[in-house]
Amino acid sequence: MIKSMTGFASLTREDERGSIGLTIRAVNHRFLDLQVRLPSNLADVEPRVRALLQKRLARGRVEVSVSVQMRQGTAPTVELQEDFAAAVAAAIDGARERGLVRGDLTPGDLLRMPQAFVIRDRPADTELLGSVLAAAVEAAVDDGIDQLEAMRVREGEHLAVDLGARKTTLSVLIDGLATAADVGRQILEARLTERIKELSSVATPDPVLVAQEIVRVAQRSDISEEVTRFRGHLAHWDALAANPEPCGRKLDFLLQEMNREINTIGSKADGLQVSGRIIEAKAELERMREQVQNVE
């Protein structure tokens, strides 16, 4: 089918753990050229992301960018500095024996001393979090490809309309070329016959040889084979455009073949109206070639 290589997709996926941002940009390219940017902690996911893209896309330069912001907090740990607490307790016991203080050392006393405790953030289970994130990123990429493909299909429909109109123009031009070349061949045969009549007054030519030469000259200007092949290319175009498989490269090759047939017709056909139609056909083929460069 005729589908554009140009497209864009952008989406965000959020849950209680955080948010995943995804953008996909695609432009035309001869082959499938993938550029994937992921956070460093998700480097292991890249091969699976590439596999998803390669499964769904055939051609184009595709840039994928993924960003991740986590909401899941860390679990704090509190550690008692036992050496410090023991030293404080010993000092208080000594002061109590000397009558300087009264009462026992309480937890509240330790809490008022910042040196007594160390509070650290304990990271969440990174292995579990990584597997969950990887699955979420893959799902987001799959959804992003759906969005990208929808845009490429819509643009492809516009391309198909334009290319279909130009193909119809080519069909009319090739019919006109066939008619103009046939008229030119008849005029050439008549001119040769008249010239032979003029020469007959000087010498008597062999009528069989004369007839063979007229036929030979006429055959050199016969473009029926080229016209038949060109019409076959137009029919093949319709089959490729109707097939669900990507057809950009095949259409490009088909246009090269059409251009070759037109060049051959231009070198063989004779007639006043042939040259103008050849120029029109080559110009139309060039316009189609430019459009096909963006077909997947």
C-alpha cells in the first residue's frame, strides 16, 4: 500500500510509580535507520525497542526518545551511633556520681543530639523497578508506533490520490503517443513511397527490395512493444498500490522502467506531436519520482 514515511507521535504514560514520555519522529530514508535514545538505567531495553520498531516499520529514518520521571519515594533507614551513645552515657554516669546531674539518659535526650543518629535513604528494589519500567516503556513504544502509523497512513492516502492522478495523466499521454507515432509512421511510409516513385523515373528498382526496405524503416519506428510494456507497468502500479505490503522501493523501480520505455519511444517514434508528449511524460514521471521518495 502507499504509505508515507513521514510521521510524528508523542504520548505520556503515568501511574503511581511515575511518568514515561515518548516521542517518535520519522522522515524519508532509503532504508530503515533507527535512532533510539533511552535513559541510561534502561539501556537493556534498547534491543527490545529496536525489535518492536523493525517489526512494524520497513523504511525511514526514525528517531525515538524516551524520558522517565519516577515518583516512588525512597525508604529511610535510621542508624544509632552506638559508640557515640555509649560515650554520652558514660559521661552522664560520671557526672551523676559527682552529683552534677540527676536522672537516667532517655531516648528524648539522644534525639536532641544530631550526632547520635544517621538517617539514610534506602533505594527501592531496583531490579523489580527496572523490570516494571521496561515493560511500561515497551508498551508505550508500541502505542507510539500505532500513533505514528496512523499518521503515515493518512499522509499516504493523500500521496496515493496525487500519484493516481498523475498515473492517469501518463495513461492518456501514452495513448496519445501511440496514436501520434502511428500517424508519423504512416506519413513516413507515404513519403518513402513517393520518393521511390520519383527515383523510378531514373532507374527501375526491384519492387520486392523496395517493399522490404519500406517495412524495415517502418519497423524501426514501431513503438508497439514499448507502449505495451508501459501499459503493463501502469497495471503493475495498481497491483502494488493495492497490496498491503510496503511498496515504495518497487514503485521507484517501476518509474525507472517507465522512464526507460519513454526514452526508447522518443528515440524511435516519428511525428510532429511525439516530441511534445515525450517531454510531458518525462516531466510527469519526474514529479511522480519525487513523490515516491516519501513512500514506505
